[in-house]
Amino acid sequence: MSFAGLSLLPRLRPDLRLRLRTHLRPGRRPSRHLITAGLLVLAVLPLPLLAAEVNLYSARSEELIKPLLDRFTQETGIKVNLVTGKEDALLQRLQSEGLNSPADLLITTDVGRLHRAKEAGVTQAVSSARLESAIPAAYRDPTGHWFGLTLRARPILYVAGKVKAEELSTYEDLADPKWKGRVCIRSSDNVYNQSLVASLIAADGAEATETWAKGLVANLARPPKGGDRDQILAAAAGQCDLAIANTYYLAGMLIAPEANQREAAAKMKVFWPNQAGRGVHVNVSGAALTQGAKNRAEAIQLLEYLSGDQGQTWYAETNGEYPVRPGVPVSATLAAWGEFKADGINLTRLGELNGEAVKLMDRAGWK
Ligand code: FE
């Protein structure tokens, strides 16, 4: 961020303008050779000082995004200044910095958070034909305040040998007493579960979803604890037969350095629920242009790059996610799980229903 503000020469090189001006006497026009000398100063300046840049706050860790940003810089000459942090901390930082924030772009996960950022007023609308044609309408904000860049599914995972695929059908079915003591899922304060419950409210209504949530809680094998990986580990260890988790956790565990993670993941199979109906619950990681973005054009260019062919293939594969763009190939691991029908609801709706989902889960006793 050291060169922030120096990207647009005529506007942002006050030091140079000052240098030229101090050579001028009042009332006199600058001589031709003085101007030539000034231009020469510009011409010999080191390149990085003149380079355009974009300042990025990213909730994705550096290894998940840096190589792609480097490629973007190579291709466009636009430098990317990366600040990584936790999702909620970055949002808070943007809120407290307001229009003075150095950030041009926020990258974060889950529509619940992207919607929160929009509601908090820290984002601004982008209109880009390239983004609109690259990203399906369901995976971007209708008013252009955020754009999905990778897709993640939250299916039902089951322990091979303990459950048959034929016994499974829908999320709704997880409240059936036949699953008593057999389900592992993380706590309700997690945004992934909040978005999942929001999708059920949208499909079945609040009343039916509350009844469902009570049934699900009654079927839990243990009080919710840990993250998605912990649900998979618990299922593999025999504590439950079903686990709800985002697919990239399973993909990551299959190639994890730790043997216990690989072994646990190998015991699990993926079941795509609600295939005869609305489809499996999906969510995105995505990006939003900040309210006070100073490098607006460069930030939009980066957004477009991330939604392009190269960006989509690499970005989705690196974290075991799916591209948001139809027709972009998925990794071999994901391909092995088969194709699925995704819930086509506009994800913005899930952001809108987040508050209702949180209250409902609380009433249902979902810890
Ligand atoms: Fe995650």
C-alpha cells in the first residue's frame, strides 16, 4: 500500500507538480526546456511508481488467492496490495474506516456476509456487461453490490456402509425420527447453517422450517461443536452416520497432510439432496467494490479477471470449490462426486432471510 494514491499521474503526482512549480517564477511562463526537463523526470521514473494498483481486503487466505493475483498483475500491470483477515474483522474494519478506507475491493465468503456488507453501506454498485454475462444472475446481487466468484455446495455426507443412498432424499427428511441420534452438524451461529436454514424458509415457509429445525435438533448425535471438518471426523469415528458440510472441506481432507483427515474423508460419500425438487443448497464466495474505492476501474478489472476462464478454473480448483460459471471444468475430485441440480434461488434472498433464520434456530434449541 506504500504507493497508494500515485496511480493516476495527472491527479496524484502532487510532488512532481510541486517540483515543476518551484522552478517557475511568478508571472512568467515556463520555458520550453524546463517543461522538457519535467517530462524527462516523468519518463525516467521507475515503473512501479507509475503502475496502477488495486487494494484488496480478502477473507480468503493468501495461498488461496495470491498466485492468481500475481497472474493478474503480470497480464495487466496492475499491482494488487493484499490485506488478509477474518471475515467479520474485515467487515468491521471497512465499517470503521468508512469512506477513508484504503480498500477498493472486499473478498469474503457466504452470501450472508456479502449481504451484511451491502446492508452496512460499505459497498457500491457495479455495472459491468462482462460480469453480468459471466456470472449467473442467482449468484450476484441484483443491484450489483456483490458478485459470486466461487460456488460451494452444502450436501449431506454419509458414512459408507452405515447408510444407503436410497435412505436419503431431502434436507427436510433429516427431521424424520429414523435419523434419531445419527446427525452431526455445527452450531447455529455459523453463517453456512444460517444460509441453509434461510433456503428452507424460502422453500417451505417459516412455520414448517421451525418444526423441521426442532426435528433436526432432536436427531443430533451430540450438541453442535467444531467446524465442518469436525462433523466429518465425528462421523468417520462412529459418532454419527450423517454430516452436513460444505464440499470443499471434504475435498481438502481427501488430500490433507494428516492421515486421520484423509482416512475420515475416505469413509464418506456425498449425497445430493432435493434433486427431485429445488436442488441442493449452494452458496458463494464473492467480492464487492467498496463504497469509497479510489481505484474503481482497476478493481472492476480484477473482478472481471476473477470471473474469466483462467480465474474461474484456478480459483475454484485451488479451494476445492465449483466455478460460478457454467461450462468451466471442475477438478477430478469434484467430478467424481457427480453432477447435481443446485437450488436456483437468488442468493440475495438468503441474505434477506438471515435474521429470521437466526431467530428460528434459536427458538428450535439449535445451539
Ligand atoms: Fe469455509
